[in-house]
Amino acid sequence: MRKYYMFFKVRFASGLQYRMASITALTTQLIWGIMECFAFKAIAEAMGTGLPMEYSSIVTYIWLKEAFLALFSTWTGDKDIFSLIQNGGVSYELCRPVSVYSMWFARIVGGRGSEALLRCIPVLICAFLLPGTLRMSLPVSIEAFVLFLVTLVLAVGVAVALCMFVNMLCFFTISPQGWRMVLLGSADFFMGNVIPLPFFPERFRKVVEWLPFPYMQNVPFRVYSGDLPVADLGPVMAKQVLWLVILVAAGLCTWKFVEKKIVVQGG
Amino acid sequence: MITMEHVCKSYKVAKRKAGLSEVCKSFFRREHEVIHALKDVSFSIKEGEMVGYIGPNGAGKSSTIKILSGILTPDSGTCTVDGRIPWKNRTEHVKQIGVVFGQRSQLWWDIPVIDSFELLKEIYSVSKENYNRKLEELTELLQLSEILKTPTRQLSLGQRMRCEVAASLLHEPRILFLDEPTIGLDAVSKLAVRDFIKKMNREHKTTVILTTHDMQDIEAIAERVILIGKGQILLDGTLQDLRNAAIGETADAPENAGNITIGAGVSDEESLGAQSGINLDHVMAALYKKLDIM
Amino acid sequence: MSLRKSISLYIRYAAICVRSIMEYKLSFGLMIFGRCMIAFTEFLAIRFLFDGLTEIKGYTYGDVLLCFSVMHMAFTLAELFGNGFKVFSGIVKSGEFDRMLLRPCSPILQIMGTRFEIGRTGPLITSTITLCIGIAESKVSWNLLTALTLALMIVGATFLFIGLYMLGASFCFFTIEDTSILNALTYGAKEHGKYPIDVYGRGVLRFCTFVIPYTLVQYYPLQFLLGRSTNRVLGLYPVGVVVFLAICYGVWCAGVRNYKSCGS
């Protein structure tokens, strides 16, 4: 436990040290969120009754997205791991007496988690203090909030498992950065980062729902605001667990291949 | 050729403290500290001289070089190089100087060396005849013909450094600044670079200013040594003066003699002054300690 | 140095950048494709939104696409040419800026030349396509003047972005801390500039007129382009970016004078 406390302390301290960086990040996120809220306000007015999501739910969705950006943004948390893959430093990782997959998994979760904790507090405080229609609302019910936390944990699991799988695939190409960009760049959209999934056309959404992407941030953020009713949550959570299992299994299998390749070719 | 008079330069740096509460505090209020990199530095160098500019880390060596090359503006004092004030007539000034940084590359990483050279020719507006003549000369002296077509990233450090030196001389500068030119090189490359520098000086009267921690470089190249410590010039003379200074200090302060002897690793003061080469590092270490400039 | 000489030198720098990246062809191709795709998903989002509506604040699908394409195109072009300013803090930290000051030519030329980023041009493909769709879908009456307005919007916005990058780079001379606040403004403008600025309400419209003059290249010329105003002068508003650029250049020059090279 002490180890984790120290790890967190170091990250927190180094995060604070970059004073301008934290202020910059907060300002950026606030501007971003406010602009998105304004845009959706205009869209909501234009759509009228055809709006697939309540406006207040959209606002809450936007602020949760900004607050927990570090948890789901496909770029954070694994920079050092990625550079290990790129420059062949992975051979050293094999010398350590732990499973590389779980170690990296934990490292990404830790990295994203501490980053998100550092960033989410100021964003949430501001979001709750904003005037009028820009203000983020409280969770619709206590059950919704509890389920928000549960699905959030599952969602992070799915996101990190996917990230790990992509990382493992990167061992097989000479241009890992390029592939990563293509794969994770498109994931951003299907996750609901550009527009929330309810805005996707019916048929398109049906297809997307067969993919792992909607089982990340989409679920907890919509549970929080009641857009995804607590009663319907059973099958959704089941799918979250299913995808978590599938992606971890896929990552582990690929890792076995990678391990063999490294041992044979010497990195 | 080069004169520096009463040059001062200071920097302001933010203080960094340890501890979570200190870090939190500094988030709101930050304290600054002024570091005097150069305090009243004066010297002059004549055309064709080869000067070793030495001192411990952080003594102000690179600040001096940067002021002389026009990158930095001093807080006060005057400085002229070849009649020009470096930071005022930057463009004209830099055409006359060549700079080699041992730890940084000026060659483009992914393209053949010769292409970097061609670009430098354009940048410095070197005429075709002059460029070809100079390139031929450099290729021969530094044995570059084999490696000119190779991308920089595939060169060994020694090969790369030879190319770096050549790149700094394509525009036939009258003054050459060398910042640790032999760092990390093997014996053969080191000797080649040193010989080449001496040759350039002999044939073209190029003024050379060399900063290094490698005392063998100094011994091989520099006729004159300027010692700087904590932003001040402490000694300006020959290598022998430097040795004498180390001994002289010892003679003046016999209670410290033990230190020098231990530091030098030789049994008596006589051999400290007499022996050259191998013991120069010890001489320097002793001198730095005497002068208390570490 | 003469202008001709400067341009030929810039082209040489750019050519070297292109050749360097061509050493890694697959990586280059994927970068282009990846960025192109990301821009495509943003287009897709607009397409999806307009499934459920006919217009936002009076702007149709085609109008919004025009706006989207102009901003994306300008942003990509600015990244292509002005990337050196964007990554300037790295150039300073690595000591490369010292080296640039040792060359007898303008540091601006070297900064822009050495970081000519052909790999960032992916969105240019997407935005060209969307521009065509936008032109086809919107009901702009095309003539010489409206075509000129559109071109001015793209060029003006490109220079506006480059000016912002330059401003951001200038901050590196005054502080060693992270200065990406202006990156937020440029990315923000690309991201949110897909809708005409009045969609965001009066406050934003004012900010984008008096603080950072985005309206000069987006809202005002668009009013003329879409025939919402008959005032032809609005179509020439993008030229006003020159003033903004001059201010940015002034700050840059002040910064260079204040330059303290970092360590050794």
C-alpha cells in the first residue's frame, strides 16, 4: 500500500510542479466543454422534440467526458510502455520476476487513474459552479451514482484492455506509431468522444454496438444522468464484462506470441 | 581579433524545493534566485591564436562562447570580434565563425552527409568554386570520401564528429569555436581531429577557441590557456603557467600539500610539475580544489 | 538576404524534410491515413447530426460543411508550414535554436523550414472532399467575388493559425514553463470552428472578434459568401489578419531579444 501511496505522491507532486501546465489544461478543458455545450444547445433548439438525449444529459455527458479525459483518452498513461516497444527495451522487462502483461496493465491503470484524479477535481468543481444551462447536474439517483462508479471501473478495464491489445499488436509491425494512430484514432469516434452515441443513426448504432467501443465511457456517463435507465443496465454490464474478458484474453494470447518472438529473435 | 571587456551575465532561475507541502506552496508563489554566470570577464585573443578555455562544470565557459558567437547578449561590458559586436551584427558576424558542439549535431539525421553540406553551402552563400575547393581539401584531410554518401544516422561517433568539424569549416570561417570536440571519441579519431585542427590553424591562420575537459586536447592544441571559475578569469597564460600555479599554490600553502599529493597520485611535487600528459588531470583537479572553484 | 534567396533556401529545407520522412515510407503512409481518418470521423459526426435537422441557426448542412472544410484546411496548412513554431519549446530545449542563431539567415526561415511536416497533411484530403460536398450542397451563387472570398478565408485562417503558433512560440522566450495554452486555442478553433461562430452565442462571437479575430476569417466573410449580407466588403475581411500577424511578429521579435539560451 505504501508503494502505491509513494507512487501517487510523486506523480501528484510532479503534476503540481508544472503550474502553468495544470492551469493550461484546466482552461483548455473548460473552454472545450463550454463550446461543446453551446453547440449542442443550438443543435437541441434546432432538433426540438427529435433530440435523442435530454439537453441536461448532454451537458452532464460533456463535463464527465472532460473530467475523466485521462481515463479514456487513447493517448494517456502508456507513453513509457510504448517507447519500450519502439526501442526494444522490452527485453529488460522480461528479466523481471512478474508477468509482463499484468505489470503493464497495472501501470496503465495507475497512470491514467492518478492523472484523472489530479485533473477531474478542478474540472468538476468548475462544472458544478457554472451558471444556467451550462451547469452539470447531480446524479439522478443514488443507485445511478453507485452504478456509475461500477460501470466506470468496468469501462476503464475495457479501455485499458483494448489499449494493451493494440500495444501487443504493435510488436508485429515496423511502424507501431502509425498503426496505433489509425486504430486508436477511429476508436475515439466509436467511443462517443466526438458526439454521444445516441446521435448516431439507428442502423449505424446497431452495428457499432457489436464492437467493444460503446462499452467504455458511453455507459457510465449516460448512467449518471439517467439517459441509460438503471433498469436496462443488466445486459449492458454483462456485455462490458464480456468484452473485458475477450480483450484481456486476446491481449494475453498475443503476448504469448510476442514473448516467443522476443526470445527467439532477441528483441 | 577578439576582445572582451568587463562582461557580466546573470540568469534568474526558479527555486525548486522538495516535499509535497513546499511543492504546493510554490504552486502559488515562486521564489527566484539570481545566478551570476560571468562576473567582469576580460581578455583578448589575437588572430591565429589557439586558446584553450577551461574550467569546471558551470564555471561560465558556455556563456562566454555564446556571447562571443552572438547567441547571448551580456548584461554589461563590451565585446568585439573582428571589429563587430556579435549580438548586434549577428548575420555578418556568424558568417565569420564556425562552431562545433561535441554533444549536438548540426547534420540532418536521415539524409547523406553530402546533402547536409550542400544545404550549408546555400545557407552561407558559398560560391561553387570555393565550396568545391574547400570540400576537396576537407575530404582529403579528414578522410571523408568513404562516408559522404552515408546518412548521418548510420555513422559512428568518430565519423560523425569528423563530418561535424568539416561542416563547420565549409564557409571558411576565420574563427573556430570547439566545444568538447573529442568527447566520446576513440583514440584514432581523437588524434585525427586534433591534428586537423592544428593544420587548419597553421595553413589558414584560423583562430581557435577550444573548451574541453579533456586535458590532452588542451595539451595537444592550445598554446595559451584561460582558466575560468565561478564566472571569473583566474589564470591566463601557458600550460606551464598552469602547472606552476598548481605547484606555486602548494608552495604558498604547505598545509594543503598533502591534498595535492593525494589528488595527483604522485609522490613528490617535483614530478607533478615535470611530468606532462597523464598527470594533467590531477594538476587540474588540484588546482580547482586550491582555487576553490568547484 | 534577398527574398528569392530566402525562398529557394526554404524550398531546400522543405525538400530535406520530405526526403527524411520518405526514409520511413510505411510510417508516413499510415500517419497520412490515420489523420485523414480522424478528420473523416469529424465529418461523419456532422453528417449524423444533420440526419435529424435541416438547419442550425439558419445554416444548412452545406453551409456547415463549407465552414468545417475551411477551418480544417487552414489548420492543416498552418501545421504544415508553421509546425516549427508549434514545437518551438522543443527546439529551444534541445539547443537547436542556438545553432539556428549561428546561421547567417533568418531564424524564422529555419524554424519553418526544418519542421516542414508533410506527414500532417492527411486531413487535407478529407477537407478537400468535404469542401466539394459543401460547395455542391450549399446554395452559394458562385462568381469571381464569392470564389475569392472562399480562397481568402482559407488563406487568412492559415495565417491566423500561424500567427497564433508564433505567439505561442514567443512565450518560450519569457518562461520555461509549458506554453501550450495557445495550442488549445488553435485546436479549439479547428474543432469548434466547424459551426459558424454565431451558433455559439453572442459572448463567443465577441471573444472571437476582439480577442482573437477568428470572425475575420470565418463569421463575417461567411455572411457575404452565403448571401446573408450583401455587403461585399465583408468578403475582404480576411485581409485584416495581416494586422494580427504584425502584432504576433512584434511579440516574436521582442522575445528573440529577450532570449536566454538554456544551459550548455
